[in-house]
Amino acid sequence: MATFSSLPDSVIVQILSYLDYSVIIRSTRVCTRWHRLCYDPSLWKNVYIRDKHASKIKGDTITRLIPHRSNLISSVTLTNCTGVGDDTLIHLSSNCPNLKKIFLTGCNLITDSGILALAHNCNVLKTVSIPSKNISEAAIISLVQNNPRIRQLCAYSIAVTQNTMDAISNGCPDLQTFIVDEASLEKDQRSSDDVLTDKMVHILARGCRKLRDLTLRYNQVLVTNRGLGSLAENCLNLESFVIDYCDSSGITDNGVCAMAQLCRNLKCLNISNGIITDVSLVVIAAHLPCLEDLSLEFSDISDLGILAVMSKCEKISSLIVHNSTRSGEDRITDRSALVLAKFASCDFRSLGLGFADITNEGLKTICCNVDLFHLSISGCYKITFEGLKSCFNCLDCLWNLDVSFTDIVLEEEQLLEIGDSLPFLHSLDITDCFGISGESIKAFKEKFPDCKVSM
């Protein structure tokens, strides 16, 4: 009778290929033959460490996985492997010259030394995700100068300076995805050390005309319509553009309209803190029928803008806007609730109406007609807890709830009732809800430990 051990090596290797890496590593202990087969190069073309194992991974684990040079390994994912440092990356880059993808976000022990070794040893990289700490502009510049084929790059703002932008623009003409996340500044660093300007955006747009996905998050954003105009003129294939919390008032309807008129493939447009009115939404509705995600926080929107977008952009699944500061009828009211109830598609899942004049009745109209996963009614002063409570039966699948800057929740019993009534709630924002005491928040966290509370 045939046994498992009688199977040829090729068959056992094929079976092993369906297992998690953690299981394969444990299988090396079975016998000498299995140890040899578990380290077959064909099993390690894509080295992927799952999140649940990441914190347990040490540098010597990777060294054992890749003990010698291999031309087959093309992708390595070490996201949040906090025990991995420069020595590991130096070893990895030396033994994997054909590496095309590497994900290092959260590997905070890695410094410039590791990234410089990666730049020197691996010259066919296409996708790179850089750790958040200890990496300077010099390391990223070296990386992009030695890897002209990079198409996807993720880094942190403190290292993406004007010099970095210049190197990327000149060295990575095929760049399609560029994600810059806001860095957490150290005590000796100032926000002025981490700034995004029009010139930086212009430099990037000039050389990276194939960009499709662009996210720019900095501690200080000084981008104006001029920067947006340059981006719109040069990067016509943009599908997603995100820029957070512009410090100046330089982004207005003119910049947003230029993006909408020239970048016709946009599916995601997120701009925070611009002087943006209904004019932008009317132009967006006319030129971006395939828009799926629109976020204009701290904008100046009324019912008219919401009607324009919801009636024309049939694929929209996420909408975040803020109420007009104008007095009179030009504000976000219950009329917008009726519009959302009528035009929201079956894929509409995320809604944010900041500082709107929506009432309890309007909120119920929305919640009873739209299956929401994310709801923000920040600053909506006309909504009460009774109004929110009347919607609980329609919000049983809600993941995120934002009631910040309101008096909706005033006591511990109400806070706990939210947790009891919304079983899938993952996050709750109660910033500046002054009626909630520290003891009430503590009681909520003890009863609902899986729900993140922002305050």
C-alpha cells in the first residue's frame, strides 16, 4: 500500500504549496527529507508573512527562509514585522536580486542602511512600501534612481521632500501609484520640516504622467489651485486623488473644476479644507459620471450640490461633505435626505454630512432607505439621541459612527445603548461630546473592547 512518504518530491512540494508559511516552517522538523523539500525554491517565489504572525517574526526567521541566493523570489511581504531590521534587509536584498515587490510598512527597525542595500542590490523593483521611521530622503532617492521601473511607491511624508519628488519625477516615468502618508513627527521636528507645496506637486506631475492613484498627506499642506491645475494638465489618467487638510485657503472651486474637467477617469476625489462650493459639485456631476468616492470635508455645500452629484453620479458609494456656512436656505437640510433616499444606489455605503441642518426625521429617511456601513453626523446639532435611536434597527450593519461635536450622546446609558444596538460597530467618534465623562468612556471600553473610541 502506497504511503505519503512514497510520493515523489515534486508531488509533496505541490501539496506544500497550498499551506501557510508558518505550517511549512513547522513541517521542516518532520524529517531530513521534509526539511529539504520545505525549503524548495519554488515554494518561496512569494514570501508573505500574515499579520497574525508578523509580530513574532524575527530577523533570523527570514534568514532561515532564504538561506542562500535565489533568483526565483519576486515578492516579499513583511508588513508590521517589528522584529525585522537592517541586517535582515541586507541579507534579503543580497540573496534576492530579482525582487520585484517588497512591503516593509511597520518595520520600524529598518533604517537608511537597509534601504540603501536594497537600492544597491535590487534593480528591478516595481512595488515598494517604505517603513515610517528612520528613513531619509537620501535613501528613497537612491532607491528610485536605481529602480527606474517602479510603478507603485508608498512612503512617509517626512522623507518625501522636494528633492525626493525631483528624483521620482526624473527616475520613475512609469509610476502609477504614489501614496505619501503623514509621518508622526519627533520632538525635535517641526511641521515646517514636513510640508507639501505647489512646486513639489508640479515637479511630480511633470515627470510622472502615468499616475493613476495619488495620495498626499503631510503635516503641512500649502497646495493651491496652481498645484491642482498642473496635476490635472499632466496626469490625465488619474483615477484616485487624495489630499488632506490644506493649511492655506488656496484650493477653491477653480482647482476642483480643473481636476473634474481634465481627469475624466477619476473614481475617487478627496480634498479636505478647501473653499469648495456647490459649483464644484455641479461640474463634478457633469464630467465624472463614474465617480465612486467623493469627500470634501470642511467644504461649503448645500442641498443643490448634493442633488447634482447624487442624480448624475450613479456609481457613487461614498459621499462626505460639510454644510454651507451661508445663512438662509442654501444649506444641507432634510431635502438632501430625500435626495439620498431616492438616488443612492444599492452600493452606497458611506455618508458624512458635517454640521448639516438635518433633523431626526431626515436622518431616519436616510437610514431607512440606505444600507450604511459608515455614518458621520458630526456637528449636526438638530439631531438628538432619540432621533439616532429610532434608526438603530436600520443601522444593524454599521461599522463606523461619528457623532463628534454634537450633544447627541449626553450620558453613559446612551453610550452603552449605542454599543448594545450596533453589534458590528468597530469605531465610535465622540470628540468634543462634553456630556460624556471619562468614567462613561471607560465603562463603554470595558463592555465593548473591540470598538475603537475617538475622543
